[in-house]
Amino acid sequence: MVIRKISIGPDILNAMNFSVGQPMLRGKHTICEIIQVDAKGIEIWLTNSDDEVYLWKVIGTYMPVSIEYNIEY
């Protein structure tokens, strides 16, 4: 399944949120993919204006995470 958004933190109302398409790092980069990797946790991948894609963050399995999946009808 495709992940659309993750919220990181024990309290969902005060969690850090990351969504696909969200501008990051002063708007020069955009979240292009959020991937759940079994052993490593969750990876957040960014793209820039030159269409370069690179790994930005890895959230370990020890962090409480809420995941929203992309549901297409």
C-alpha cells in the first residue's frame, strides 16, 4: 500500500506530520515518497528542483508512528 502521510510522536495531536507532496527545507525540496521498510522503520525520500531523489530521514521502529495510506476509489 502507498503511504500518504505519517505522524510521529506519542500524542497524535502534537505529532510531527509528513505528507507526500509537502514542501520541505524552505520550499526547495518536496517529499516524494514515504516507504515502510520492515527492519529499518520508515524512510522519507525528497526530491529537489533538479529532479534528484534522495533519502532524507529514517524513522526507527522505536518511535510511535501513525500511518495514513493513500486510498484511491
